[in-house]
Amino acid sequence: MPLMFHRMVIAGVGLIGGSLALAARKCKLVEEIVGFGRNEKNLRLAQRRGIIDRYFTSEDDIPRGTDLLILATPVQATVPLTMSFLPRLGPGCLISDVGSVKGEIVQEMERLLPAQISFVGAHPIAGSEQWGAKAAIPDLFFRCRCILTPTRKTDSRSVKKLGSFWRR
């Protein structure tokens, strides 16, 4: 099967974000996985483990050509972090999150994003008591559901693509 995304950025390379990166790599869904976070020690560990190819710690350094941005951060950071990344995101970028709370985030993202950048909220029903890149495992989502939360404004192609990504 062909790659789905060229460059995926995972903001928050912990249990959920790191496991998603490992699963995407294992299933050959993305060409490059770039991590973002504040804890450089965790990011170095993620790189050593092969979870990410490289990382950055300043929002201004998000790589050009990012076509999938996954926000695996605390839910209160989702919108502000997106705002800081937005000036460097190009048309066609798909943004999603993995948080359990959606209403306010979806409303804010719909107000914030230009028409050429889509947001599809997601809530994978998986987890563990572990945290950080050390806890990431490639099969965390195997046989688990992931709830997508589109609205009437959400681009249907983006919903379909993200749904396929999670199923694969």
C-alpha cells in the first residue's frame, strides 16, 4: 500500500503520540516522522528508539511540508499550539488530536483554521498508566476504536483519509 503522508509531526511524543508514530512507521503510512516537545531528553529517547526521525523544540521550527500534524499534548495546549504552528503550515495540511475532550477544541479550531487546512478531532480509546516515549508501543491501538469527531464544516475527504489512517 502506498504512503498516506510525507511528513507527520507528532506534538507530544509520549504514550499515545509515540505509539501512533510507531504504528504509522510499522504500517508504512508516512515517509518521515518528526517529534515536537519541550522535554529534549524524552525526544532524544524517542529518536534513539526509532519512534521519530528527528525533532524540534521551538514552534517556529516546525518543518515545511508537514502534511499531517497530530497534537498529542494536554487538551488545553491543543489550540494555542496550533496557533503557533499555523504560520508555517501549508495548504492541504491535515491536523488532528488525540484528546478525550472535543467540543471547545473543535469550535476553536474551526474558527482558527483557514479553509485549506483541515482539522479532524480524534479520540483513540487506548492507553495505559505509563507515560513518555519509553512507554510507546506499536500495537497500542490494535483492536481499539478511534472516534473521529467531524462537524458539518469538516472537509469530508479529510475525515475519510484520517479514518483510513487509523484503520490501517
